[in-house]
Amino acid sequence: MRQRTTILVVSLLGACASWAQQLPQLSQYRSNDYLYDPAVAGSRPLFEIRTAHRYQWVGIQDAPRTFMLSATTPVGRRLGLGGFLFTDNVGPTRRSGFQVTFAYHLPITDQLKLSLSLSGGLVQFLVDGGKVTFHDPNEPVLDDQLRGEVLPDATFAFLLYHPKYWFGFTAPQLLHNKVYFFDDQDGSLSTLARHYYAMGGYNWDLGEDMRLEPSFLLKYVSPVPPKVDVNLLLRYREMVWIGGSWRSNDAIALMVGCWLKRTFQFGYSYDITTTGLSRYSGATHEVMLGITFGKERPAPQVTPTAVQPAD
């Protein structure tokens, strides 16, 4: 057990050193759009709270476990506020933190708006050396202590949105900080690499009660090849939705969700791994829970969200 944990943590640290994808991913990025594009904050006239619970690669010991909690609200006619907390556990390592977002919404036409946002917060990295065993008992890299560091972080994002379509861009980890796990080291190869997200979608009416929503999410961090998520959702009267997603070189996801009494939201996705890892692991499960507050309800299709109130 501890040997497999060793392999996992060494692989993880090596990935950080090579600037691989460092941020957790979600299959239900349409239902958790603020987590991928903070400029969403304030684009809907409701106070929203949403959580994401992701259990990845069930069956593999020490596989990633992710939890996120977010909240957004409009302030006046052109300002939006948001914030989120997260924790991402992978074997003996844990990454957690928070960010707060300020967004400004600029009308371009009667229906087209541009939102610009800046987020700031802190991120903490922890490595529990007591959970790692090396073949060499004199290995000096890690000891039995809990090592970690807290660093500032920042994110820039914009969102161009219309009742029929939307396009956004996000640049997390702008500060590009280095992670120092040991006091006697001058530096570390582990760096908060700059990531880049681009996303967009379209609302296609299929009559009064049905709507089809194709969308995409493009993720890039150098020098890893870009990854793309292609998503297709079918909605019935803004109350129930089903859909699927394809993630390049990774997985296929099936999704269902519902909106209860115009207040409570629930979504579930089931990821089927399409890589060689499928021989050793089961599927990935992800649950989204949400609740909204507010006296004013938006009309259908007025904002680029995956979940909106019914008439």
C-alpha cells in the first residue's frame, strides 16, 4: 500500500515540476461555470451557492478526491461578487485554498454584455511524509513530518454573453509562484504554472419546452498538449436535463440533473475512463448540489448558465 502511495506522490511531484495540469477538473463545468470562469459572478440576478464533489478513478488507492464550494451574487446593476473554497486530495498530498472575485459587467448592446473579473486568494500545499515510504531508508527528500506552504494566487477572466451564446476566457495562477517545501532549500522545481481556459456555447431552441446546449471547454498549460471537453445537454422546461461529454485523451461522461421548486439543484455525472488506466480503475463519480435565493427570477435563456429557473 505504501509503495503504491510512493509511486503516486513521486509522479505527482514530477508532474508539477514539468508544469503539467495542476488544477482539479470537473465534468459538470456547465453547472459550475463560475469555478472555470469567475467573470460569471453577477451575470444572473440571484444569489447562488453550489458545491461539487468529485471521486475520481474509484478502485485506485489514493486517487484524487475533490470538493468545491462557491457562491455568487450581483451587486447593483453592473457589479458581481463571488468566492469559492476548495480542497483536492491525492494520496499524501493536499491542495486547498480560496479566492474572492470582483466582476464588472459592461453592456455592449441591449442583449450582449461583457464581464471582466479579477480574483485573489490563497492556496496551501501539504505533503504528509509519514504516508510515503522510499526503498532507501536514508532518502533525504521527505521525512515523517507534514510539510507545506501557503501562497497568494490570482485569476483574470472575461465573459462575453448573450441570450443565445457565450464565450469566456480565464487565466488562473497568474502570480506563477514557486512552492517551497523545505526551509533549507533555495528553491523548488514545483511551480504554480499559468493555466489558460477558453469556453463557449450556444442555446438552440427546439420548441417551447426543449432546448439543446452544445458547449466546449479548452484547457492548456505549457508544455502539455491542449485538452478539450465537448459537452451536449438537452433540457426540458428548465426543470430536467440529460447530456454527455467527451474529454480528449481521458474520458466520456454521462450526466443527469434537475431543478426542484425553482430553488434546489442536483446534478450527477458518471465518467468512463478511455485511457489505459481503465484496466486498473472504476469510473469517476461527481455530484453537484446547489441552492438559489432571490426575489427576481430571470426569464429562460437570459444568461449563459447550464441551470436556470423554470417559468
